Amino acid sequence: MRKTFGLLAILALAGAAHAETYDGVHQGPGLLARSDVAAQAVTTAHAPDQNVTRGSRGPDPFTSTVSREAMRQAAVETARAPDQNVVSGSRVNSVVISTMPPVRAAAEGATGTRL
């Protein structure tokens, strides 16, 4: 036990002997000069609305990527769909023709499901 404690003490002293030397404060390679930082601070302080969060003054400007005619054609096509806004109780004795694939047929086609 004494040998182990003595060995640990010697190793601890040997490790403490290799401490780093102090070289002062190091300058990073990407740091700006004091005058450059001051100029940026003045520019930022004089910028309009620098303390306003995005969207608090209304929506951002919107630029559409779809032509007006293409959007109109898509709207007309959707409005003329046979089952648009129709449910089974919309009319008395009516039959709803759906353009969606049947759910049961899709479930039966899948193997290993619980449906």
C-alpha cells in the first residue's frame, strides 16, 4: 500500500513539472481593428429599424413564381371537379363519384397490414 501511494505521489509531481508557460494574450487571425469595429457599430446603430423583429411591420414583399393564367386554369379545373365540395348527404338519393382511389383497395393490396 505504501509503495502504491509513493508511486502515485511521484507520478503526480512529475506531471506538475510539465506545466505550460504563459505567453500573454494571443491575437486571433480574423480579428478586426478597434477602429473597424467602431465604424461597424456606428453604421448598425444608424440603420433603420434595427430593433424590429421580422414580420412585425407587415408581411415581406411577395413575388409570385406562377403566372396568373396558370393559377386561374388550376382554380377552374379544381372548381369543375365532379366531387368538389360534395359529401354523401349533399343531395337526396345522390351518388357521390370520387376521384380519389378507394382506400379499401389500397389497403388490400398492401401485404402484411392489419386492415
